[in-house]
Amino acid sequence: MSSEPLKIKEPDDQLDVIGESCPVPEMMASKKLKKMKAGQVLEVITDHQPAIDVTLPSLCKNMGYPYVVLKDGDVYRFRILKVG
């Protein structure tokens, strides 16, 4: 699947973890994704580089969810598509 739809689709839910370090962003994203329906997009907003480089991509790969990272000033918007 192309990441293009993830870049333009408005997220269904947002998780603001600015100021939090690992493993908080990954744990909170995992918990939030469990409550979401297939086809929905979660946007994790973080300023923690290791979450963008390591933990969130690892979470997505383990669950088989496509993702895209958007840089927004000093923060990142990490969008995850929950698939069925």
C-alpha cells in the first residue's frame, strides 16, 4: 500500500506524547490502536527522535500496520493505519 493516502487522510484519532520518552509513545499508541477499528488512522505527535526512528516503526512492523512520518516544525506526526 502506498503511504500517500496516509499523508492526506485526516487522522481518526490523535495521541499527543510531546515531552514523553520511550517507551511511553509506543505503549500509549499500542493501547490506543487496540480500541480503534480497522481502516482508522492514529496520529502520534511526538518530539522524541528514538520513537520515530525505532520504537513506533517496530510496533507497526510487528502488527503489520503501514505508517508514514510527517515532519511538522520541531515535532513529528507519525500516522498509523490500523488494518484488519
